[in-house]
Amino acid sequence: MSENIQIPTMAELAAKGEKPEVLFWVGCAGSYDDRYKSVTRAFVKILNKVGITFAVLGEEETCTGDPARRAGNEFLFQMQAMANIQVLDGYEIKKIVTACPHCFNTLKNEYPDLGGNYDVVHHSQFLQELINTGKVTLKGGGEFKGRKITYHDSCFLGRANNVYEAPRKVLEALDAVLVEMKRCKTKGLCCGAGGAQMFKDAENGKKEINIERTEEALETGANTIAVACPFCMTMMSDGVKNKEKEGAVKVQDLAELIAEAEGLNG
């Protein structure tokens, strides 16, 4: 990451006797996936700009266990979850923000069963709050003037947690035109990666789900497909490549779009 990005770890703050306002849970994709690392950078730049005190776990963060549970390995999920809860409770973490709906869902809804109770928010909700409170003030115009954006609902953010408004409010704050796909919100179509399908070969069928979904996105005439999930990012990007539309259509995360509007991409 470039030298102008400040990312303190919980261990560093604890050594100084300090506590952050929020823990930024980066997640596996945000840490290791080359494409999604830019989302991590964008979100951190926004946090730094608005003066939110935050920290990451760094090497102490491990997978939430979501893929293990979805793939049927309950034992591995509980091992990973208990290890994370021990670390989080050791730092007396109260509030967690994450850009991954899978991490969000697991930390928020599944960790309490194992004794891990935290205030967990998705970065779309966090960004909406920053806009609503005036901490992020988008100038409008510029590159977003007249740009058509369609938003793809993540299953774990939308149907699983009923978060439909926040991502759209964030996009509406840009000076762009938000166009919906025919299947959206409660009737949205999965990108094809959920339920650990991301990590296995597709089964026989007439068409890949991500191709079907990408076709629906392209039908809107949007030149930007906005996503709020690393899995959706991969599947929609692959769909755009399959249609040979990489030059005309971008797949971007909400944080990247806000960072771009704020002139933080330099």
C-alpha cells in the first residue's frame, strides 16, 4: 500500500493504551485478492480523511469461518470462530465495520451463538452514515455527471440482512443516474458465488449464473456496475470479461466510487 495510508493495528494501539472507534475487519478477499485490495485502500483513505480512529487486527485476523460452514464443515467453522472471538474479546472490541457481506453476516448473526457479541456494520451502512452526518461531502459533477450506475444486491447483505437502502443512498449521493435491474432488492439474483460455490467448479447446466446476472446488468445500459461484496466483484467482473465489455463497463465497489468522487484515488 502507498506510504500515505495510515493503518494502525490493534496491537499497536493497545501498546499505547488506546482504543479505536471501530475495528476494520478486512477479510480474506480484502487482504489477499489483488482486485479487492483496492477496495480496502479506498475505504481506509475515506476513514483517514474523515478522521475516524480505527485499527485492523493485521496478522491476528483469520477467516471468520463462513466458507467452512457454508461448505458443511461445522467443526472448522467453530474452531475459526472461537479463535477470532478470543482475539476480539481480548481487545474488548465493541464495534466492527467490514466491506464483506459474508464476514458481516457471520460476525453479526452467527458469532453471538458462540459468545461473540459485537455491533457489526457493513461498509455501505457506514458510508451512508458518513454522508448523512456530513463527514463525507460529495461535490457532485466531475466524472459522475451523467454516468449510469446499476447496483447488484449481494445476497448476504440484501435478503439475509435486509440491507437495501444504504448502498443505494450512497450511490444516490453521487451525481450519477441509478438504474435498477429488473431483478433487484428482495427479488435480486445471486451472482453465483454464495454458499461456498465460489470455491468449486460449476455443475452442468445451460448457463453460468454470473453470466445471466451480467446480462441483466448490461441490459440497463449502465457503464458502471456497483457492488458491495468481494465475491460479487469477482463474479460480475468475470461476466463482463465473458461479454468482452471490459473497455465499456466497469465493476466497482461503493468505497471505490466514493473515494473517486472525493478525489482520493491519487
